[in-house]
Amino acid sequence: MASLPPPRKFTLASRSSELAQIQTNSVRDTLAALHPDIPFDTSFMTTGGDHNQSQALYLLGGKALWTKELEVAMKEGAVDMLVHCLKDVPTALPDGCEIAGVIERADPVDCLIVRKGATWKSLEELPDGSVVGTSSVRRVAQLKRLFPKLVFKDVRGNLNTRLAKLDAPDGPYAAIILAKAGMVRLGWGARITADLGPPTLLYAVSQGALAIEIRSDDEAARALCRSITHWQTEWACYAERACLRVLEGGCSVPVGVHTHLEPAEGELRKGWLEIVGAVTSLGGETHVQHSIEAEVHSVEEAEAIGAKLAQVLLETGAKAILDDINVDRAKKIEQAKANNEQVDA
């Protein structure tokens, strides 16, 4: 009697940073626990975003910087699933790729981390002129409104690198701001000085959530991803992503959100969605914020609410802010190109 062929092995891939590996191993372990007869493996690679850790993100091509090389490997069949921080995934994916799974969201807020040895406990306690490091224009735009006497300076690199820059004796930073979820996943929660959540700081779209990307024609991978998907997180994050898609935002656009989905009692797929969205000018002078609440019965309905919120924002001042930001970004890109040409000359 012929023996059955061995079960297909699924390889999960991600960036090679310590955080990305922790997240990917966590997803692999969850899948393996639920499907013990299926073998799972991991693969890690360096992306364009890892190679260039000096320039601001808006000069480097946006969120695809973190995903493009991984998607090529997946399309070629070298790997089967990609594990991403969902906030790093572009709202429009390449043909043949899709998000098939979303893991339960960790706390999505940002957090303040002060330099080692410092006694400050909040942004309010930082002396005037203190330098706060962050690579997010969303954080800078929102916080400039509330803390105009602080200085915000770009800081790039993985979390290990950013903390090293913060604690360097001759470094400029009094504090840095990071996503809380990453710090907790790395086991560094003790370094967090304070949470920076709404209404002080609205977080990035899909922050705190992990997503699994697959080839669109891979039905077996899709079924595995659906088996570990947290639908409340998926609906909330897809509402946020729909809002961002309409606004045509990305890493360099200061769009902040705050979302809550309360499941209905006794209902498998139904809930009350509350979503807040805001667009802030780069200098913090202009801030447009609105919210929508609605009962939703599907992920498509949640997305429709997110898109509706974006339209409200655009009609009440966000379009003018985004137009100004696009002009500013184009000028900075041209300046960066000119500087590179002068260096090469």
C-alpha cells in the first residue's frame, strides 16, 4: 500500500530585526499549536528599510520599503507567508498578494521613554528646548500642538538602535517616542516612562496588530491564517486602513486614529464600532478631527465606516492639510536629490 505524501511545510518570513523575529516566531507557534500535524518553518531577510536607516521615511518610498523584497520571495515560492506589523503594510498590495490573517491587537498606544538616569515622568516635565526623538511625522504634528516648546528630531533604526541613541552620553535626546507594543514584545516594558494615548496622541493606523500576507492563489495558506484571525482586530484595523486609503496617506502623513469595536452579546459577528480620525498639519497649527459610531455586521461594513470618516475629514479641512504636505514632501525630495548629486559630483 502506497504511503501518503508528507504534509506540506509552510515557511513564514519577515524582516531580520529582533522584533520581527519575535513576532514571526509567535505566529508560527500559534499556528503549530493549532495545527500540530503541519510543519512550519521561518525565514528572515533584510529589506530596503533596514539598509537605509539615516534618511527620513518620506524620502525612501513609503511603506513598501519594508515589504517589497519579502513579497518578491513569496511570489517566487521561496516562502509561503509574510508576517508584518500591519501598520507597515501599504493600503494597496501588489497584484497576487493579500492579507489573509490578522492577529489580536496589542495595546496600540505610543509611549514615552526618557534617557537612562533621567527623572522626568512625562512630556510635561521635560525642560523647554528638550529634544524628543521620533521618526513619525504623525507624532510630531500632534505633539507640537500641545508641547510647542519641545524640539522634535528624527531618529531612525530598529528599537535597539534607537534606545542606544537615546542613552548615548553625548546624544541629543532627552527622550524618544515609540510604539508600546514593540517594547512589550521585546520584553522591555520596564523602560517605558509613560503611555501616550488618546486624546494626547492618536496612534498610527493598525498600530499594535500583526498581519499575515499570502499569495492570493494559496488556498491552504489562507485557511491556516483564517484559523488564527481575531475578527475584532481585523474589523477595527480594516476600518482604519480604509480611512487611510481614502486619505491616500502613508508613513509620512500625520493621520492618527483611535478605534474600539465592542462585540454584541451572543452574536458571532456583530459589533458597535467607534472610530476617531485626525489629520494634523506638519507644524501642528491646524488639526482636523472627527468620529463616527455605527453598528457593523461585516468587515466590509467596517471598511465603509472608515472610508466615510475619511470623506468627512477631507470635507472639513483635511484636504488642504494633505495638499500642503504633498507640496512640502515634493520640495524635500527634490532637495534630497540635489544634495545627493552634489555629494556624487
